Amino acid sequence: MKKIVIAGGGASGLIAGIMAARRGAEVCILEHKDSVGKKILVTGNGKCNITNLSDMNGKYYSSNEKSLAKIISSISRFNAKDTLKLFEDMGLRCREKREGGVYPASEQASAVLEVLRDECLKLGIKIATDCEVKSINVTEHKRYIEYIKYIRADKEVDDKNNKGKKGKQNNKIIGEERGQMEYDSLILATGGKALPSSGSDGSGYKLARSLGHDIILPLPALVQLKCVYDNANNIDVFKIVAGVRAQASIRLFVEDKQCACEEGELQLTDYGISGIPVFQFSRIAARALYEGKRCKVYIDFMTDMSQNDISKYLKKFEYKTLADALAGVVHRKVAEMICVANGISLREKIKNISEDILSGCTNMIKNWEVSVVNTNSFDNAQVCSGGVPLDEVSDDFESLKCKNVYIVGELLDCDGLCGGYNLQWAWTTGVIAGMAASRWR
Ligand SMILES: Cc1cc2nc3c(=O)[nH]c(=O)nc-3n(C[C@H](O)[C@H](O)[C@H](O)COP(=O)(O)OP(=O)(O)OC[C@H]3O[C@@H](n4cnc5c(N)ncnc54)[C@H](O)[C@@H]3O)c2cc1C
């Protein structure tokens, strides 16, 4: 039997293990958290957007444009429909919700993890939790990894399933043991750096680097943007609009060049902007900021009216305060923010405000210009960009630096848009590598 060791029990590692075990390999998954699939549980707000049935072209990024063709051709080898069939065969019904996004019919991410774990159990896959892969070693006679197994103390806790009775839960780490494990094939499925509390703390980059791989600097992607609005009155206007959710069109400019445009539900926070349209272009902003470039976002709160239309509309209500009249067009907090930023009292009637100032206000509805100063950290990011360059792995995701080692999932230099594309990448790379790793050559 071919012995396959998998570092990381996330989406890509679990599916790789299943595919390899189905082909007769002996599989052991080493996971350094106390359970596998922690990130799967939080995907899609706990509902898990498992894949997307729409065209995959234009949905992925890589720092090397030439790698995009490789990404798309890999996805066509194991695509969204194959994912649905695979999960259906493991006992998970899925349903398309909107814009091609597919979720488990139960709308529970836990159901996705459960079928993966059940399948591992059925196939006899060994899962060693609290086990961190520390190094990869290749000598003339053997290939092995070194790991640390964390030992936990048993702690008595209330057993939720058995009211009133006590159950045991492994909790505090009280020690560690070091060990070695030989492999015929090793699959690195350690994820990237996004949401490190789920286990993907970037340790996979160190392992890949030790094999001679380059690492494209990982940066947060699918993440909120921290912004400032320069105004004469020096008011931190984001404090006023925090909590607002508004349909808007947003455009990202890097060094005065438009790089992206998105429409959807924008969320305003006390530090900047969030929501799916922001996530979709956040990776571009993150890289531009890292390179020291200027980033700006222009927000249009009223896509179906021109600035002229809004001015005419306001004129009809000259007897009202500007704040009240604007609140008939945009969210009240946005209306108040526009007044405050322009130094207009909330009690000021439109008829007493100069044309110039009114025009500044209507311009803010259509073209509110904010400077992007940073992204939120990896703690808040859904994925990260960067990682192992795709031209350093074969079409089956075998390392071109070290034979018999495969690299899958987010550890690779590929990140997708929101909408199920990142999990699809994890399934695709895991399936292809799992099958290839289990073949004797
Ligand atoms: C909040 C949130 C919501 C998301 N929602 C969606 C969504 O709805 N749809 C979608 O497509 N994508 C979503 N994503 C992205 C998606 O979850 C990831 O792209 C995907 O899980 C990556 O899979 P992976 O197997 O490469 O890595 P991970 O899922 O990160 O798994 C890596 C595993 O390796 C373990 N590990 C790391 N280092 C070691 C080591 N040295 N030794 C042993 N184990 C190690 C980690 O503990 C972890 O369990 C979301 C992400 C987040 C954070």
C-alpha cells in the first residue's frame, strides 16, 4: 500500500485524503488543531458556499498572469458539477441559491464537515489531531516528516447532549512529544494565513520554503478596507455612518487609474468599508498599498439618478432641512454625514444653502471619494493572496523542487472571488493531487 501523509486537515487535505484512500492508499492526516475542518465551519457565514456553477473564467487571481490558464484548466479537470456529484455520493444534498453559488441543502457548514469526516472514517483514514508537521526530510534511504504531538489534559465539562451529567473534553496542552513519520507521498494542505485561529497560521510557507520553493508574499484578500475621508472640518465621518448597509456602486482607483468596479451591498464601518463588493477588489488594494501606491474608492449611493437629477429633486423640497431631504434619497446616517462633512447644521433648510455647497453635497452621493489607508489583518480576511508559485508545481500539483511532495489549496498562489470559488480551488487541487499521489510510478 502506498503510504500518504497529509499535513493539514482542512478542505483540501480532507478531500485529498479521501481520493487517495479510495484508490487503495494508506492515508494519515496530521492536523495541528484539536479537530479538523475548523475553517469549513465558518465558511459562508456558517452555511458554506461550497462551490459556484457559473463560468470560472475571471474568478481567480494569481500574481503571475500566466498561471491563470493553469488554474482554469485544473478547475475544468474537477469542476463545480464534479464537486456536487462527489458530495452527493457522500450523502450531502446541495442547492444553488443565487448567482451560481451552491450551499448544502441544510444550509449548515457543519453538514459539509460531517460528510467529509464520515467518509474518512469509512475509508480507514487515520486522523491525528494536535499534531503539527515541523519539517520534511529526504535522505538517500527514506522520506519522512517530523512532527510534534501536543498532549492535552482531560477536563471535566457539562455534557450538552446528556443534561446534568459530566463529560470529558481534552483541553489544556500539558506537554508535547516529537515523532517522525515516513511517507511515499506527502501532501502539503496547510492553507495560507487567513483566519489563523482556524489553524492556517502560515506554517506551510516555511515547509514549502525548506524544499526550495519561492513564496509570493501572502497578503490578506477578501478583506475589509480601512479608509479616511479628508474634509475641511476634520471630522471622522466613518463614526457617523458606522453600521449602514446600502446598495452602492464602488470603484477602486490605484494611482488615479480605475482598477475595478463592483456593485452590491456596501457596509460602512467605523474604520472604513466592508461587504462583498469591497471584498471582491480588496486583494488589488492590499497589493497596491503594500507597493506604496495610492488607493482611492469612489462610492455611488444612488446609481439610478444622476447628480443633476438629485439636485433637481432636492430643489423641490427647498422648504425642508437638507438632512431631511437627503434622507429621502439615501440612508439617514449617510444624509447626516454629508451635512456634517460640509459644515451644514442638521437644522439648515435647503433654501438657505448656497449652490456651491449643495453641489458638493450631491457630489458626495454620487462620487464620495475616500482614501484607502490599509486593509484589516489576516484575522479578518477570508483568504490570502500569494503563496507557492503555480509554475513550481506540476499539473498534478506535485512540487517541481521535491519529488513526491504535493502542494494544494490556499498554500498555492491562487485566490478566488467570494462566491464558492476558493473552496472549489481546495476541492479541485485536493482531488487532483490525492489521485496523483496514490499512483505508483
Ligand atoms: C470566514 C471565512 C469564510 C469563508 N467562506 C467561504 C465560502 O463560503 N466559500 C468559499 O469558497 N470559500 C470560503 N472561504 C475560504 C475557504 O474557506 C478557504 O479558501 C479554504 O478553506 C482553504 O482550504 P485549505 O485546505 O487550503 O486550507 P484550510 O482550510 O485553511 O486548512 C488548512 C489546515 O491545515 C492545518 N495546518 C496548518 N499548518 C499545519 C501544520 N504545520 N501541521 C499540521 N496541520 C497544519 C490547519 O490547522 C488547517 O486545519 C472562507 C474563509 C473564511 C476565513
